[in-house]
Amino acid sequence: MMACGATLQLLAGCQGQLSTLHPAGPAAATIAEIWWIMLAGSVAILALVMGLLTAALLRRPDSPGEPERAGLWLWTLGLAFPLIVLAALTVYGLKIGERLLPREGPDVVTVTAEARQWAWSFGYADAPDLATEDILHIPAGRPVDVRITSLDVVHSFWVPRLAGKLDALPGHVNILRIEAPVPGTYAGQSAEFSGPGYLGHVFTVQAHDPAAWDQFLAEGAP
Amino acid sequence: MTTRPRGTALRLHRELKRIWSPDPRFRGWLTTNNNNDVGRLFLAVATLFFLIGGVLAMLIRAQLATPGSAFMGPEAYNQVFTMHGTVMMFLFAIPFFEALAVLLLPGMLGTRDLAFPRLGAFGLWVYIFGGSAVIVAMLMGLSPDGGWFMYPPLSSAAFSPGIGADVWLLGITSIEVSAIATAVEIVVTVLRYRAAGMSLSRMPIFAWYILVVAVMILTAFPPMILGSLLLETERAFGLPFFQVENGGDPLLWQHLFWLFGHPEVYIIFLPAAGMIATILPVMARTTLLGYGWVVASAVSLGVLSFGLWVHHMFTTGIPHLGLAFFSAASTLVAVPTSVMIFSWIGTLWKGRVRMELPMLWLLGFFATFVIGGLTGVMIAVVPFNWQVHDTHFVVAHLHYVLIGGYVFPMIAAIYYFQPLITGRFRFFRLGGIAFWLVVPAFHVTFLAVHLAGLLGQRRRIWTYDEGQGWELLNFIASVASFVMAIGFALVVLDIAINTLAGLRGRRNPWQATTLEWAAPIPSPTYGFASIPIIGSRYPLRDDPKLDLRIARGEGYLADTSRDRRETLIVSTAKGEPLQVAVLPMNSPLPILLALCTSASFLAPLIKAYWLSVVALIGVVILALIWAWTTAPRRTEGLVDAGHGRHLPVAAEGADPPGWWGSLFLLVADGVHFGALLFGYAFLWTVAPNWPPPAYLRPDLLPVALALAGAAALAAGPRLAAWREGHGPLLLSLLGCLALAAAAASIPLARPTPTAHAYDATLWLLAGHVGLHVTLSLIMLTYLGLRRLAGHPLRLGEARTFGLWADYTAGTGLVALAAAWLPGAFA
């Protein structure tokens, strides 16, 4: 499966800064893993169904009085098979979803993200006077809760290599947990259509090592 | 059946043809209400919209073929993708299957026409007028540009000035009205208008599917209509339903939209599935495996589809427990689908398949739809959804489901039914080439689009930069999509050529076993020379000569001496002959009523509210003329239906067709009212400080007034059932007036609906009561005038009015209680 991933990355060109298949943070990595598992399972199911279909097409039953095998087709394949597969998948998906939720912790950092047409303003709980535009600064290696809201229309906060997306809704605050294990920059984009400037509604996440993070909190962006 | 002398068939054909034929020349197209004509027009117009939507799709793929394309700017692109989605969903997909249902359903059920032919014609014309208005606006550059799901506040007046969003809201709502009209017609037809002996378990499988779909339209479209009403009143008059600062909430729209939008997907898929279940067994020279299972799956799919709208909202910050419920429901919906798929493969297994063109397209369906179903299950997994939501992955998924699950089976259906609809058989063989262009090119296009989504390409961006690995994928998708478009064009061309110049042939070319193939080819306007009598699910298999016996008049209602359009009404469960329905003759009323209805919807676009009011008055007058002229002039008692049976005329029964139609229309109305109460409760619980405590006042007088009014209104029609005279009608009139006075308490107590979403919601509750009181008053006026003209009130009329009166009384009481009781407890 990893080989598949490598091929896709090759196809994706140099770096794929927005690729969900090139995860950097734990949440994105978990979801990429779900994808590869579901892809493998889907290919297997597709092969099974297409195989049965081909067999059914090629078959030439001799006598009209043959049994219909309704039990096999309807009870086993039609009902039991999807119920078992789907129950397993749903439980698996929910357990992982539970793991990705923002939870209390000693080293959780809280930041705010406020969207508008077509810019992002970020604020920092540890430095209330600090505000940045279109660049979100976070400490590397620590879980970060982003409190997301909007001033005008619906937007969505999405850094594909770190985590899934969460909507920015006027009048609501949604909390997304992200984490960048290593310092660096990660591309982010709004992912809810917001009018003519939607294409350019992007931002960057800058992850700092502990020293640089302390310096940022004390002095603001360099 | 009794035998009659030869020559009867020809005589019967001539007489029925005279009675059922449309007006001569062009006028015939405007005044016809025959299902054959209405269906063909419907089909042609829907195909035209498919071509328009296809051209829009090509514009999108041309724009995205290369990075940094200068072909379109964002303003044009936003209109193009919004219109592509809107045209394909509302102007093509739904009308196209309605067209096929209108055309084919009477034949399948063994009846001569649908239950309400004029309503069908009305639905057709509203669709044509509304759809044309949307297209004309597009050509003028005034299209909506906020995406086909129109999320506020982006679609609110502040962020979308101009009339684009209004075109969408008003145009699409008028088309939904048309869909509801057709749905009422379909439900009543399936339940009541069938061949003698066709019990529910003997119905052709497509009738089951389309029955489920029609009920779903009645229950899924009203929330959307309510949403459009809220958004349009916000845009036009400033009622702040979605404005946070005035107590509204933008999420309310998303709930209402997806309460419609998700069932909509199954509303589109199920008719196609019905076609598959009809065609596939014939192609395999056998019968459907597990008829009961398939019926149960269709019903459960219909029910489940209402429980998973939130899976379009997994990224809106809904608590994880809520997501868990909807995630489970979303995956569960794959189970009935799986039952259907395996029933069909099992059918092929037990039969001997012939590889005709319809079968080829059905194989295209399997290869595509199964993949779409699998990616659908992936998207139902919440964490994965967080990544791919609003990316091209979702775009690819929905095209797999809609093209694979709808367009391919519908093409199969067109090829399969072409002999019946046009009387022609395939002679030119473009169809095979077209298939091998469309299906492979489809997979190349949308597999590439899936991958682009995984690599982070958002949907609805008008262009993109190099360097994300998207260039090659988009280029491949665009090239393949053009190949696919050429293939679709060839399909349309192939069908058009064969319709004009194909071969003539004999009836039932596929050796099918269902009744529609017992009619001559092409199917005549009257459908069946006599109403068939059947004894199993496969009447043509039991009796290969059934077609001749029907033509010779050996079924019911072969007597043309009454010189009018008649068909049989049967009991819902058993299919026992019950009544004789008299169907209306050709008339310009449907197109005139549609003209007025459309004008009342579209006039607000140019702020001509006066025109809207004038058109509404026109609607009322035309509706009164419609009802008056279709009401029977005299009482007939029992009439001879053939086979020694004497049956009452439907209009003289206790449950005339109008009663059944009203019943299902009120189901839709009730869902609409329920959605309004849902919106009220939603804002109450979700919006902060709602309503502001100072707003809450105990006011029990309106509730008491409503209680008295509701009692009087509901008592009137009941009294009329056993008491002559003006008294009962006057009692209902008094009830109406009391309810109206109770409703007036809302605008009196809260005079500015624009101040707060609470005020706006109360005004809509009052509006609901006001509208239904007005409808009741119009009906009372009609019944009063009938009395004055010397027609005694019929039991059926009283009971039909009784339904409306009960509904008005019941919802009026609930509405006023919802408005004023919370204050009493505060």
C-alpha cells in the first residue's frame, strides 16, 4: 500500500503541499491510513461483485427447473455481507473520529481563527495582544486547538497535511485539533465556496520549535 | 372474458381514437392532456435541458483543463458551475423520470391514462415556463452564482445583490410545484387506477419504485420549498431567518436544504433502479429474483434516505455523538442498495442473457454505480469526510452515483422502450459506438477527478496554480470528458435518427411479460381498447393472446356509447373493480393556469408584485372554472362497466379522485408545516437568547379563538354529510373567520417582522393559517355557488372539502398554540 502511495506522490509532482495523501500531522496521517484501508477493501468488494456479474453473464443454465439460490443471493450476499462489513467500518471510523476530537491536556495551545471574505485573522490565547493575518503560528509538537468562526459568510478551515476541515460559521465557534510534529510551513485553504475571491482565500500555518515559539509570543511575527 | 365477433377490434379502435384524440394541428399540443402527448413533450424538453447542462459541463472542463486558464473569470465560472448543477438536478434529472413515468405508467398498470390528466399537463407547462425563465436569465448573464445549494449568508441580499439568487429560488420553487403536482398524480394512479385483478403484489416492479419515489417527492420537496420561502422573504423583505445578528442562523438553511437534498439523491436513483428491475429480467429471459425483497428494499431506502441528511454537514461542528448516528444511518443505506444489486445479479444468474443495447447500458450501470456506492460508504466515514468534503473527490463520487446510477439506466430504458414510444426499431447502429465512447471515457474522467480531490483540489475553484500535481489529472479528465460528451451526443443522435427513420415492427419485440407491451406499437392515445383483466404478475406470459383479447374489447369498459373518456378505478390492495373514472377532455385550462402560476412566481424577479397579485387572482378564477367544468352535471347512478358489472361513476362516490388527490397534496402541505415548526424549534434551541425574554407574552385569547374557529370549521363538512341546507357551510364560514381573526393577532402584536427572526417566524406561522383559511374560503365560495346554481352538495365534495377544513383547523390551532402558548408558561 505504501508503494501505491509513493506512486501517487510521484504523480503529485514535487511536494503536494495540499495533498491528503502526504500527511504531516497525526490527524491527517490517521485519515490517510483509513483511506488506504478503505481503498483496499473497496477494490476487493468491487472485484467480487464484478466477478459474480461476469459469471452470471457467461452462465447458460441448462434446465429451467434449477433452484434460484435466492437464499445465497439475497440473505447472504444482499443482506448479511454488507451489514457485517459496514458495521465493522462504522465502528472503526467512529473510534478514530473520537480519537481526533479536541481533548483537555496539559500542553494544549489555543488559537483563534476568524474568517472573512477573503482573509483569515488569527489570535493567540497565550498572547492576547497578538494578531496575525493569513499566517497562523503554532508550536511544533504540541496539540493546538483552533477556535474557528466567521464574520460574514460560511468558510472552512483546512490544512490538508495536518487534519480534516471544519467550517467557519457566523454565530458559531467550532474547535479543531491540529498538530504539526516538526517545524515548518503547511499550506491551508478555505474549503467552503465563498464567492468570487474563493480561489485566493488561502493561508499558511507556520510551526515553530519551542524557542522560536516563545520568541513569537513575546515579540510577535519576525 | 367473453368472445366477440372479428372486426370488433377495428371498430373499437376507431371510436376510441375519436374520443381520445387531441385537438387538430398545433393547437393539439397546447390543449392536450393525454399522457402520451404530455409524456413525449416532457421527455423532449428534459432532454433539451440535459444538452444545456452538458454544454455547461464542457465549459467547466475546458476551464479546468490547464492551470491559470484565461478562458473564464471567476464571475462567469461561478455562474456556469452553479447552473450546471441546477440544470442537471432540477431541470433534467427529476423531469426526465417523471416524463417516463407519465408515458409508461398507465400502460404498465393496464389503465388508459393517469388519474389527473389535466394536473399532469399543468405540471408540464409550469416546468417549461419555469425552466425557460431560468435559462433565459442565464443567457442574460443573470444566473445565480453561489453554488447549487445556495448557502446563506453568501446567498443573502448582503452578499449576493442582483437577481441571480432570486432566479434560482423562484424558478426552482415553481419547478418543485410542478414535481409535486406530478407526484400526486402518480401516487393516486398507482393506488387506484389499474387493471382489474392487479393486486398490489401483482404490480409491475416499476410501479412500486415510482410509488415510493412519488411519496418521497411529497415529503422531501416541502422542506426545500420552505427554505426557499424563508430565503426569498429574507432577500426581498428583510425577514432575518439566517442573519445571526437578528436571531437567525445560517445552519437552518443547511438543515432544510439537505432534508430535501439527500432524499433527492434517492428520488433520482430509485426510478432508474425501477427501470433496471423492469428491463434486466426481460434481457435475461426470466423473472426478477426476489420481487418482495426488492419492493422492501425500495421502501426501506426511501425511509432511510430521510435519516441521513446530516452527512452533508459533517464539517459544520455538530457534536460527535450526532455524527455517529448519522454516520451509521449513512452506511446503513448501502444495505437495501446491496439487496437490489445482488437480486439483479442473481436474476442474470438464473436467466440466459442476451446482449442487446439496453443490457449493455445496464452493465455500464453496474461497473459505475458499484464504485459510486463504495466511495459513498467512504464519505459516510466521518474522519475521511473531514478531509475530502468540498473537494473534487466528492464531485467525482456524486457523478459516479448520478451518471452511473441514473443516466446509464435511463439510456437503457429509452432504448428498451423506444419501440413502444415511437413505434420504431433500431436500424442505424450508432448506439453501440456511443456506448463504448461514453462508459470508458466516463471512468477515465472521474477516476482522475477523484485523485485530484485527494491531492487537495477544492471543488468550485475557477482555476489553480501549477505545482500541486493537479495539472496532468485535470488535463486527462478534460480530454476524456470531451470524448464522453461526443458519446452522449451520439446517443441523442442515434435515438433521434431511429425515431424518425427506424424500422416498423410487431408488438412486444422483447417478449416481455408486462401489460405495457400488450398495447399496439406505438401506443395509441387511449392505451387499451378495454381494461385488461389479469390473474398474475406476468399477464403476457400466462396468456400470449391477451393483446388480441384486449383489442377485441374483452376487458372492462369496452362500451364507447357513453362517448367520453373512461377508465377503471380498482380497490387499492386487491385490484377489485370499484368505480368508473370519467377523465377530462382536451382543454386550454392547464396551460393558462400554468401561465398564471408561473407569472405569479416570476413577477417578483422584476419587483412587479402587483403582477404577482393579478396572476394569483387569475389562478383562483381559473381553478374555479376548472373545478366547475369538470364537475358532473347530473347524477347517473350505476353504469355498465362490462362483464355484467354495474359500477358507480367516481365523482359520485364517497372518495372521488379529488379526495385522494387532496389527501396526498395535504401530506406534502403537512410536511411543509412540519418543516416550519422544525425551523421554529431549531432557532429556539440553537440561536442564543431566543426569543429575547421581553418578547414572550402570555396571550391566550388568540388560542381560545383558534380553538373555537377550528372546531366550527371542522364540524361544518361533517354536518353537511347528513344535513341539507346552508347551515353547515355557514358554520364553516364562521370557523374560517374566527381562525383568521386569531391569526391576525400575530401581526397586531408583533408589527415588525424584520426586527428579529422570532417575529419573522411568527409571521410565517400566521401566513400559513391565513393562506389555508383563504383556500377554505375559496372552496366554500365554490360550494355555495354550486348550491345556488341548483347542484346539491355531493357526499364526495363535502368529504373533500372536509379534508381541507380539518387540515386548516388542525394546523391553524397548532400554529397559534406554538405562537402564544410558550409565553403562558414563561
